[in-house]
Amino acid sequence: MTLEVQRPSDSPGVLRLILSNPPANATSIEDLSSIADTLENLSPDDHVVVVSARGKGFSAGGDLKEMSRLEGHEGILQQCLESARACTAMSRCPVPVIVVVHDYCLGVGIELVGSADIALANEDALFQWTEIDNGTVGGAAQGFRMLPSQVLRHLMFTAEPITARDLWIRGALTEVLPISNLEARSQDIARTIAGKPPDLVRHLKASLDSIEGLDVESAMRFEQGFIFQLNMEGSGSAARAAFLDGDRKGLKGSSALPDT
């Protein structure tokens, strides 16, 4: 796991968080914890946050191999607790958070996207709510923030992948653009926000968060009650074991998506 924290000298006020967990950028417990810790301890000079990933894809979802290595229910418990921390810290962050997705984004990665203020992706990036195939039920807390109910329910019940462009057409994501323009556009938006009066940006963020009425933390905790029940009953851990044992193909729909 590596969470690289940058404050570029050529972009005053911009805090960049870059995830990297080869080979597929599965999002580990430590990744989520580091995101939460960083967002909970911003400097007064941080005016906007940009979250992206280096390497193959933005997020392959939670790290199932890591969860399988931990004793008993510790893996799923820590993944749930730290994903709730990271998403809550992102949704409550006092400054705007921009998430930049490339190639693919699955599971907990979509939770991060749905907790952000602004989300960019390349046109062909694939998104997939993989929870039902991985023995869990999370993701709706942010999904309902991104999509109409029947669209989200279809995607969650089927675990079918959907492109960033199709998500954007349905009302999710801020912009989709060619991957060659993704980095420059995210920097442009971040610098524009960082150039606004910081006290006004923080007040606007607080106002928008209050008016929108979505409490990410409470919604995720409700979902996680079902997740813990599934694992106590055994069906949750059985679904993850099927993937790890090779009895179930990991992700479907494109060769761009990782199989492990």
C-alpha cells in the first residue's frame, strides 16, 4: 500500500492524494485508513483535495486477499470500519474533494467516488457494483447520491459493468473525457477552486453538505449491519472464498478489468 501525499509548489492550496497498490489497485484497509487520517487532519492551507490512483485502474474494490489473511471476521470488520471512516471523512471534508478515475472503479472505489464533491473519469472507464458477487450489500449509500433508484438497483442486483459515459448520461459523474485530458482537467478544476477565497469555499461546502441531507456515515452503518449478518451466517465469507479459490471469475465485461 502506498498513499502518496503531495502539495505541488506550482498549485498552491491543492492537496493531492495518490493511491498505488499493484497489481490491480485493490483498496486495502490501510489505504482507507490513510485517506481518513489525511482528510481528518488538513492544513489550513489546503483549499481543495484531489484523489487519484497510479497504475492499473483507480480501484479494483476492497482487497479480498487481505481480508482472507486476517483471523475470523477481522478482515471484513476492518474493511467496513475503515471504508466508513474514509467515506465519512471525504463527505465531511471542509474543502471540496475531487476524485479522478481511470480505467476501472469497483466496489469500495465507487463508495469513494460517491462521497466526493466532483468526480471525473475517462470515457471508457468501467464501473461495477460488485458487492452482491462478493457476499456483501454495501455501496447504495453513495450510489443513491449518483443515480436514480431503478438504475442503481439494476446495477447492484446484476453486478453488470457500466461505462463512465453511460453513468454520466444517467446523471452520475461530473465530467467524462479522453484519458489523455484527464489529469490536466483535474488540475485545472483544482487550481480554479484553490484560487477562490478559502473562507467562502469552506462555508459553501458546509452549506451544500447540510442542504443535501445525505448522511453517509449513518447510511453506511445501516448497510454494514447486513454485511456483518451475512458474514456471521457464512454466505458472505463463502462468496469471497469462491473468488479466491478460482471457482468464480472475478470481474466481467472487459479485458481492461482485472481477474484477481
